[in-house]
Amino acid sequence: MVLALFITAAGANACDGMLSLFSDQSGGNCAATIGFCEPVPLYLMYIRGTGPQIAAGVAFRLAKSTADAMFLEPQWPGDNLSFGSLEGGMDVVFHTELGGWCSGSASVTYIGTIPVVNFADPDTFTVTVVEQPTYPGIFVLECKPSYPMYRVTGGTFVFNGRCKSPEDPFGEHVAVAASSWGAIKNLYR
């Protein structure tokens, strides 16, 4: 029943809120260091903002910027169903009779853990929550009787790099000022 709601609600209205990956369950750190063949757990979190209270499911896909990294088997808490694949499109549906995520009004909701491993000498790379292709978008089900779908944005996680926020993963921009060659030479005198 809930899966049918995902499929039929492709035209749901957009709203605030973000589904993103973090290195902790507080939803505050969007970067981590990873070594060769070292698995690192990423926590998939719904950041509510002014968006709806999440209900019984999410729909998303993960895109990585390197072929050298691999997603390991995700761990979803509680009694749930998951359909699809992380890179092809994933639906995670929690049984509503168990309360789903409707039991509270948290501003940050833990969805599950997704381990990542890199099989090469790792450089900076990213993992981004992107649109589910079956019914294009990133969605959460709202805590209302019919569990309407709401479109949210996806965030980016940075490995072996720094980020200011999931929306601006490479936010550590270096300021560049116009200068002359003579001014640069004076720095070394």
C-alpha cells in the first residue's frame, strides 16, 4: 500500500527539507577521511527545516564521483522494507503500524546507515543524494493519513576534503585578489 503511494505521487508539491549523508547521527558533519579499503559508515538523515514531518518512507538514489568507491549493504533500523538499489533508485518504507517516523517531530531524523569503502588510493570524492529515476525526485512521505509525498532536496558528502554544508560541499573557497608579479616577488624579499 505504502509503496503504491510512492509510485502514484510523482507530481507531489515541492517543499523545504533535505535528505543527506553525514558522518554522525546529529546531522552536523558532511565530511570524513577514508583510506584504502577502509569502510566508513555514512548516516542517511532527513533534515526537516521548514519541511514536513517525515512519515513512513523515503525515495532517493546515491551518486558517487568515483568508480573506485563502493556502497556496502545498508542497515535500516526497525521493521522495514527496502526496494531497489542505492545507485539505481531506492525506496525505504517503514511499517506504519509500528509508528514509522510519525512518533515525534524531530528536526533531524536518522533513516539508516550506508557503509562506503574505497578500493583505490583515495583522493577527494563525493557521494550525493540525487533523484530517484522511477518517479523523478527525492521524496519523503508526510505524517498525514494518506501519507502524501513531498519533494525534498539532496545533499552532498565529501570524502578526503572539507565542506561547509551539504548544499555547498566545497565551500572552502580560496579568496583570489588581483595582483601584479612585482607584488608577488615582494612577498619573498
